[in-house]
Amino acid sequence: MNYWRRIILYSFIPAIGFHLLMMPFWFLIAFQQSAKAMSIEMVFDMLLPIYLLKSNYNNSEEFMQFKYYPINAFIIMCAVATSCFMYYLNWAVSIGSLLHPDPETLAATPSEFFAASTIALIGIVISFISIFLKKRRGLADTE
């Protein structure tokens, strides 16, 4: 499998697939079950950036493609945004109101995106520092 196909698949399949698997739980009538689905999705959205950083960095290392890591960073942020949108979409589809979110959802969705993006950005900065140090030692592809 080529490098870019692997990066795209490893980034977006978990970001979208998990939320599609969780969608039926949003349709349960009991509020407690919906709250569980919401909390599980929020935890996933906080762990997703860590997975994305690790898999993108490992793929870059395996293919020696560190020169493209800024594009990987953009893909990571797009996958995080997609995952947060899927969280909102699951909620909206379950109640049948995509355009009229309640105040709790209006507060939760941006704060979830902010937290996940912050985790991703911190990891991206750490990855860039690691790549810079490898480049300085002559271990990374610098073309």
C-alpha cells in the first residue's frame, strides 16, 4: 500500500468508523444510555489525536517521508474535525434536529473540538521537534 493511501485510511477510517458504530446507541430511548454513548464518544475524540499522531509518525518513519509531515499534520487536524462533526451528527440524527441544537450541545461540541485539537497540536509540535532532531542527526530524509 502506498504512503498516502495508508495515511488517509489510517486517519479517517477510525475517525468515521467509530462514530458510525456508535450511532445505534444514540437511538436508545433511555437518557442514561444516550449519556453513556455521549461520554464514550467524547473519550474517543480525546484519544483519537494520540492514535493519529502515533500512526502518522510511524508511517512517516517507515516510509522515510518526514518531508511530508506538515501535510500529515493537516490530515490529522482534518480527521479530528471530522470526528467531532460525526459526534455532532450522531446526536443530531438521533433527535432529528440537525439545524437546531440545544444549548448543551452547542457548548459540548466546540469544547470537545478545542480539547481534541489542543491534544493534536501539542503532539504535532512534539513530532516536529523529534523530526528536527532526527534531521539534525542525519537520520531523516531531508529532500
